[in-house]
Amino acid sequence: MKNLDSNNHVSGKSVFVDDIPVIQGTLYGVVYGSPVASGKINNLNLHEARRLAGVSRIFTHKDIPGENQIGAIIKDEELFAENKVHYNGQPIALIIAESEVIACKARELIEIEIEEYDAVTGVVEAKEKDLLIQPPRTFSLGDMDSVWENCEHIFEGKVISGGQEHLYLETQGSYAFPQENANIKIFSSTQGPTVIQRIVARVLGISMHKVEVDVQRLGGAFGGKEDQATPWAIMAALAVYHLQKPVKLILSRHDDMNMTGKRHPYETTFKIGLSKNLKILGFEAEYLQNAGASADLTPAITERTLFHATNSYFVPNVRATVFSCKTNLPPNTAFRGFGAPQGIFAIESAIKHAANKLNIPAREIQKSNLLNENDEFPYGQIASNVELRKIWNIAHKRFHPEKLEKEVSDFNKVNEMYKKGISIIPITFGVSFTNTAMNHARALVHIYQDGSIGISTGAVEMGQSVNTKMVQVASEVLSVKTDRIKIETTNTTRVSNTSPSAASSTADLNGKAVQQACRALLIRLKSTAAKILQAKEEQINLIDEVIYIGNIRSTLIWKELVWQAFTDRVNLTENSHYATPKIHFDKNKEKGHPFAYHVYGLAITTITIDCLRGIHEIDSVKIVHDFGKSMNQEIDNGQVEGAVVQGIGWMTMEEVVHDKFGNLQSNALSTYKIPDIYSVPESIEIIPLQTEGNEGAILKSKAVGEPPFIYGIGAYFAIQDAIHAFNPEYEPEFNSPMTPEKILLGLYNGGNK
Ligand code: LUZ
Ligand code: MOS
């Protein structure tokens, strides 16, 4: 089944927040952000701006009836800065006007006096000054005190990974409406309708039931709208609260890039110890994570880094510590992978570093340490249904990495100014929100009297095709045609208390709830069918909209059955709740069983660099990926391809640059390069490892949103490999992204060319 929205997307009919027909009297908001990254507001002069014709009102913290506090995990973030500002672009005021153009003009007229402080932008400085979002967290396993003396080889090093701008096509935005009795309805481009409902209520000092949040779909999110859709929805709601007029607030691309957080940059120091036969005996890592000015989702991202510190390997002795450093940048936030890619890049760099020093291919170390069944992760979970060796073997049989390596070295022998490189990366990704409490979802299923079906869940469609998957689930359980099924908008009045659509878990959690609801409805319908056909309930089967007694086809069909059930006063609506079974985690001990299951995979990346220009092309990415039993291979392949390209972008070209004052330099598409059609790999080959799947996965079809992002890391090591072919003196550093500048430095530094 193809994505439900495909036709409407390509013909431009799909509705995003900014496409919602505008209601008469609508006003427009523009946000005034801090011009400096750190300082104290001495005076804010709104006089001239307020006088501009067409300006309705300008709001500041003084207009907040409830709490000026939007922090979802830690209450450390103001909606509007009151006294001090902590990053450039931090909202200080909201201008509401008859048009966006007028609001923008008014913004130019705002005058501010700020006593500027020195900005802290780097993690090392932040840590030295003890500027932390939360106390450091450590996961450990085994005995780190005595491990090093047993190691034959010990290596230490440093790994840096950069930030990443989400660059969803649809920028952040919301459109809020006054309702009767001071209720407010908000259309928002958010992954988390309930987060918005909760925090709007907090800031306005009203109860959650007065706030309705509705989401049709998002034009991309990637984590950027898990928590950071919130401020713009609150601001629109605040203006509605005071003005009782519809208010639309859509960020311009420039404001979006300046004001919102990104993937956390990391600086990691590691120590790795190996035995003579290349077993990793010890791994120690200290991750300095650049959290930005407030916590946002950082505490959860911290955890996911720790959960993925050893990637696909069993390491008996581990100590991994994250320092969440507080800096004067916008609060960094969720981004596909959620701290796991940063952790995995660190251990893969450590392995590569060791391999370089030992003058062996990294794959020898990788292979020797792959996780086995019943191995213990540093967080206490016991690995089960581990597919890594199977994947490794399939990759070898189907892709012949030794042959590929030979092709690379043959090419490199005869080409002077072009060099090829190759790398292998295995991945292991834990599926479930790391915060156990978030792993539940609900579905509301109506069967209408004509046999058509309407489904509401907490799942937000953001291009990942979750709605299509929900249709598949219902269609499979009820055995009805997919075009009988409609997926409704995600709305807090129909499905309450939702977790955000995140953690690759949306289809699992919401799909399970849909499945349960449909199963309950099916039981009732079978009971009606048994009555009509004078058969036993357990004999009744529904197959392709026809009712069977055993395997004998009856004349009763779906539509008729539903109508009969309705006239028989059967309840044709079901509301179902699903909570992932068995998972738990003890944060005091840092041990437990946090994940429903793991997703495994492996990618072989080959690239060619141009040694004159320092640019590169990805020749191929060859993947063996554990889909479980994919319920929709085309959609899942699409997720893998998109994730790989996004991962390669993070590793090779996307460079978030701030100057030392904390001003974003890469604040437009002319200065921030994301992969385009010309930079995607020549070929992405995906071998689906169809495994037994896992009961925790919907229809045994494993989560696919984030894990394949990590394959992109392979591009980094493949480029290093190519540089080395050109410059034998190359001293590899682990500092992503591998931009053309860094490639050139690698090619010509220390070498004799
Ligand atoms: N969001 C979240 C996530 O709140 N918790 C998680 O564990 C997570 N993992 C991946 C992506 N988003
Ligand atoms: Mo996320 S990184 O919002 O799944």
C-alpha cells in the first residue's frame, strides 16, 4: 500500500498549518528575539512599535496570566525573557498585527538596552565553569579499575560531532482560535499535541480541558517539533486569550533557524582497551553534550547516548558519563536518533582509531566484538534475538566486502587524483521511549452504520506514513478494504494524554492500540453474525468483507453485518489503550530493561573523493537491515533511504556554525548545506532481513524511523579511508562533519604531496 497522502502531496492539495483557510479577523504574530546571546535586559522600549498603524498589541512576560515557564522536563525555560537572556533569538516579545508585514516592521522599531555578558558557546568552557543542565549521569558495567592492566592495547582519543539543523520543509507554526466560554483551539505543527495542551494551560493558568490541540499533518519534523513546537503555540494562544481573535504565528525560515535548537553537538574523550585477539575489554567515554541554554529534552537525549554507548558490541567493562553542558545557544533538542548517533560515532571512532594504530581494518575489531545472544548491555538489559552475526554473514555473502575492498584498492592504484574509500558500520538501536512512563497510546475507532470506519489515535503524521500503517492494521484485523478506513486528525479531545510521535515508536504504540480496538469490535460483530447465521461465534470468520461459517461462505457481507449490528444496538465504537509490557528502568541503579526490542543492521559505504577539490561522491551504501516482518516494505525502504541521506548530511556537509558571541552564522540555506538530489548516493541497496520480528512491534514490523540514520556515519570513515589512500601520512581526526575543507586538510597536511 502506498502512502495515503502521495497524490495530495504531489498535487499540492495536502493541508499544512499555513494552508488552513483563514478566518475573518485573523491577526498575525511575529516574535522579537534577543539580539545578544547573553545579557541583562535593562530597558525594553515598545513605544514606537506599538504606535505603528496595524499593530494590535505587543505581548511580553508581563501579559502572562499563569506561569512564564515552558520547560517540559525541567522547569528552566521562560516563554518570554524577563530579566536575563541566555541565547541569541530568545523570545522577548510577541508582536500581533493585522499582517505579518506590519508585525515585521514593528519588530524593527523595538528598542532594547541590554548589558551584554560574555557568551559561553563551547562545552569545554561550560564544563570548566560548572555550567550544567543536570548532574552528570554515568552508566557502568564490570570493573573499570582493574581492566586496563589486562589490556594488550590501550588507546585514547577525542571525538567531535557537530549539530544539525532539522530543516523540516514546513517551519514551526500554529493557528489558534477563540472558542466559546474562553476555550481555545490550536492547530499546530507539532509532534506532541498533549505537550502543547499541557504547557499552554500552564502558561495561561487555565485547565487542560479548555485547550484543544488539533494536528492534521506536519511537513517534516525529525524531532524538531517534539518539544519545540510549543512556544509558538503558546504565543498564539496567549494572544487569543487576550484579544479573542484568531491568531496565526508561522516562523519565517530565518527566524526558525535562529530561534530553535538543533541536534546536540558533542565532544567526547574515550579510552579503549583491547586484548591480544582484539576483544574490547574496556571502554570509557566522557561525553560533553552541548545542551544550549535550557534543558528541553536534553535529560532524555543524555540517556539515549548512554544506552547506545557500546553500539553493537559486547564490552564487559564500561564507564560512560554524559555532562550536559549549559551554553548560550538555543536549547538543543530531539533529532532523529536522539543522542544515539553521537554515542555510536564515538565508539566507532575509538574502534577506527585502534584499528589505525594496529594497522588492521576496523572490521576485524568490529566483527570480533559483535553482541551475542544473552550478552548484557551496560544498562542491564539482556540482549535477545540478536541478529548481528546473521546480518554480518548475509552482508558478506551478498556484498562481498573483501571484493569491494579490492576494487577500491585497484582503483586507487591507477588513479592519482581520485581516491576511493570503504567502511562498514553495524548498528543496534533500542526501541521504546527511554522514559518508561511514555510508552503507551490510545486509539478511538468508530464503525459507522454504513460500514465505513473512522480512526483517531495519538499518532502524528509527519511524512513517515504512520497513518497509512494505521489503515493497514485496521484493515488487517477487520478484513475490510483500506478505502473504507479514514484516519482522523490527531486531536486532544478525541485521544487524550498522548506521548509525542517520537522514539521510532509511534506505529508500534498507536498501532497496537488500533489493533486492540479493532479486535474488540470484531468480537462484537462476530457475535451479531453468529446470531444472524445461527452459527457458533467461534465458527464465524470475516474474510475480505464476507462472513464465513468455518470455511463456508455465507451471503452475509460486511456492510450488512454492520447495519444489522447497529439496529441490534451493538456498540460500534471502541476506545483502546496499549502500554508496552515488561519494560522498566531504575534510574538510581541505572539498570533495567528499558527497550521492547532492538533493531539491528549493517551498512557498507563506498565513496570517491576528488583530491584536487576536496569534494566527494557516495558511490553506494549497501545495507542489510532488520525490519522484522515489514508490514510495508516500500514505506520502510523509504524511511531507510531518507534516514541514510540525512545521516550522511550530518556527517559530511551540514555544518552549524556559531561565532564566539553565540550568533548563528549558518542561518540560511545559502550557508547551511543539506543533501540535495545531487549528493545522494549513486545507489542505496537494501537487503531486508526478514526476521521473526518481535511481539512488541506492530504486526511484528519493527520500528524503522531512526535506526537507519546511523548508517550515515559510515560515510565519515569511508572518506577517511580515501584520504589515507592519497596521503599515507594522514593522521585521522574524528571531527565531523567531514566538509571539503577538512578533506583538503587531510589530503595535504603532513604529507609530501
Ligand atoms: N523522545 C523521547 C525520543 O522523548 N524519548 C526517547 O527515548 C526518544 N528516543 C528517540 C527519539 N525521540
Ligand atoms: Mo524524535 S528524535 O522526536 O523521535
